[in-house]
Amino acid sequence: MVRVRGLRKSFGGHVVLDGVDLDVREGEVTVLLGPSGSGKSTLLRCVNHLEKPDGGFVELGGEIVGYRASGGRLHELRPRHIVRQRSRIGMVFQQFNLFPHLTVIENVTEAPVSVRGTPRKRAAEHARELLARVGLAGREDAYPRQLSGGQQQRVAIARALAMEPRLMLFDEPTSALDPELVGEVLAVVRDLALSGMTMIVVTHEIGFAREVADTVVFLDGGRVVESGPPEVVLTAPRHERARAFFAAVL
């Protein structure tokens, strides 16, 4: 479903992604691991074109994200076409980014109604189903300030799912949570994995990666250093940098 080839991205003179290749099959979970600054979050943001790559490309379902190919070159799509592509990709950030002035159900229905033109009644019915799925039935009329961090992140997941994406991206979804709230969010992500949702997850939760990932990708210095099944990458990595990293965190 996802094909990344030769992806490069720099900020000023700092190279963040240096020729990244990545494949994610439909229904699989890929977990990105690596030290801070290794390019994991930037890679996610390039997948849904929140960051424009300096080189290379991302394909989703055979369609280049953010560009069209013509005459051997890539030409950036118009904003409305990019919005259409992005609507097929759900993203959950470190921070919850909920609208504080909207209720839980209004947060979840906003994008389907305003972007897709879904009738509000139908959007609300779907939102209630999603909120029940993430364990928040009965909290539809609450405001974000009335929820714990874990509950707010679960609303953010429901909001992303409301657009019925083909791909879900998670950028360290538990890093802003108190330790006792991490488990409830990971349980929702685990349920999505079991349901067959295609996902790319950036996380520092090694145990979660071991349990859920089909593929673990270790990045360092903007490059893919190691990639493979979790039982291989996490227990017997071939690259010295990966061995040093996992020895320090496991």
C-alpha cells in the first residue's frame, strides 16, 4: 500500500532524511524506532505531505502523494487534490490537537462534515460507534478540558478514523501521557492492528513494537539502518548502531 523511494529532506543545512526506502503492505503494521532526531517523525509527515520532500517520492495505493508525474518530472498537485489524498491518511500526533471549544462528538464529526460533506446526522452516528470502539461511549458531550490525557488521545484516534482512512500514522501517540495512561491508548492501537488497519507507528514503546509490529524499521541519521521482523531486529540486529541502541533501551 505504501511505497517510499529515495526520500530526502533537509532543514537548512541539516539533512533529516537521506534516501529512505520503505514498503508497507496492506493490513500490516510497521513500527519506526530510533534515537531522537533520526528522522522518524519527518518521515511520517512526508508520507501525508505535511512536509514536502526535497527528493524521492511517496506512493499510497500506487498514487504519488502530493505530486503527479509528467515528462519525467514530478509536479506538485493543487491544494484541493492534496487534501483529497490526505483524507485517506489518518494521523495521530504527540499532542492531541483537539478543538477546545467543541465537544467530543463535534471534534469527531467536524472533518467528515466539512471536508467530505457527510450529512451531520450520519457523521454523528458513525462518531458514536467510533467513540464506543475507543472506550468513550457516554462522553460524547464532554469538552476536551474535562477529559484525561489518555481520553483526549483516544478522541484524537476516533477523529482520525472518522475519515475512514486507508492508512493510519501515529507519531509517538503516548509520549505526552502520564505513564499510567499509556496502556489505554496502546490498547486502542493494538485493537486497530488486530482489525487489519494498515499503520505506521513511531514509538519508544519497545514492548508494544515487539507485540504488534509486522516490521520494525530502525532509523539513524536519516537512514534506514535495520529492517525486518521484530523478533529479528529487536533481539539480533546486524548493524552495530542498532545493537548499541537496543542494548541501551531494552
